[in-house]
Amino acid sequence: MTKSPAKTRCFWCDGIPEFEPYHDTEWGFPVSDDNWLFEKLTLEGFQSGLSWRTILNKRENFRTAFKHFEIELVAKFGERDIERLLGDAGIVRHRGKIEAAINNAQRALEVIEEFGSLAAYIWRFEPSVSSRPQQLTADTLKCLTTCDEAIVLSKDLKKRGWKFVGPTTVYAFMQAMGLVNDHTDDCFARRKAVAARKKFVAPTA
């Protein structure tokens, strides 16, 4: 039997097996579910100063602790919930980030009221294909820490009262949720992400 050749993946998966399912099926694929978008933006905020590997390994604990990131439920969290979360060793116990997640859920409800959905608001900031690098190699990707649209989205979120949403955090969120396709040119998942985006209809409400 001929052994199948190994799949070529983005460089950041090298040597980290738990990254592979996340990379192959989630990262870079478009998302329109409000709670999923809120989850990822929240987790990117928790990642600040840490590694994504740490957050990914704790993701299921985060989902349990934050009621699967249902925006309306998290928005109702109070001081008792904050103390519960500060005592939960399965997540990152950082008061500022926990309070930011609750605040951001409340701000998300305001966005939903204004735009019809969080997704409709977020996808307004999708970068155009022409603004993206013509070639995406590992070296190019390592240098990409933000983009103009991520900076604009970050500023708008902050203006609306969101916290832990700096340009780098927002860009990482955009990469993960498929607003940009940053799979490198030689990555097998790039074509899959392109095909998924062609089928995806960006929400308008």
C-alpha cells in the first residue's frame, strides 16, 4: 500500500498536533453565527499576552464556564458569576478579561439591536481581495499582524465601549472567522477556504 503524502499546512501548525483539526476545519472558514463570532472575539481577548495553544486547550472549559458564549446569557452575568469564573482553574482567571467579556456581551446586544445581528456588523469590515497580499508565504504571514480594516473595526468597537479589542486581536479574529483567508499558498486548506467563501453569503441583518 502506498503511503499518502503528508498534507502541507500553515507553518504555525508545525509540531503541534492539536492545532491540526482547528486549522483544517475552522481557521479561515467564514462564520455567520453570532454566538460563535462572540466566542472567538472573546477568546482572542483572553489570549492577549498568552499563546493560542493555551486558549485552545482550555476552549471547552471556557465554553462551559461562559454558557457556550450565548450572548444574552453572558450579558446577564453579575458579581457572583465573576467570582465563580475567578475560581475556575479550567479557564484563564484574569478579572479584567472576565469583566471585559461580560461588558462586550452587553455591547454586542447593542450592536445586534442596531444592525440586526453581530454578523451583519462584523462582515461590513471584510477586506477586499485586492487589498490582500498577492502571494502568501510563511514569511509574509509572519509579518501580517493587522490590516487597515482590522484597525478600523478595532477603533469602532472601542468607540462602542468594547474592551480587549486592539488591532492585533481583531485581526487574529478576522483570520480565524474567514474575513480574510490567510492560509498560505502551499497550504492544502487554502482552496477549501476559498471554496467556502464563494458559497458563503455575508449577512446583512
